[in-house]
Amino acid sequence: MIDPAKAIETASSKAEVEGFTPTGWELEADDNKQTYTIEFEKNDSDIDIKLDATTGEVIEIED
């Protein structure tokens, strides 16, 4: 499993969150797969990026 700091670094590199600040993260088990959800905020907007906790691959970007 990747380190939370690595998950935040990976999520922060996505163009969708340019200018946003990471404000938190959560580790979950979803469909027998562990995932990180990294939360970003800017003004009144927020974006969540879900990553595979084992590979670091981005699964979903929710705004």
C-alpha cells in the first residue's frame, strides 16, 4: 500500500486541482479494494480524487 503522502502528491499533480489546496484524506475499503480519497478546496469549490491505495492509480475525480 502506498503512503498517504504519496497519494496526496499523486492527486496534487492532476490538472483538475491546479490552484486547489489538499485539505484531507481518507482510506476506505470499497468493493474489497482499498482506496484513498484526497480532498481539495479552493474558495467555495471542492474536488475529491479517489486513488487505488495499492497502485496509486487515479480511479475517479469528483467535483
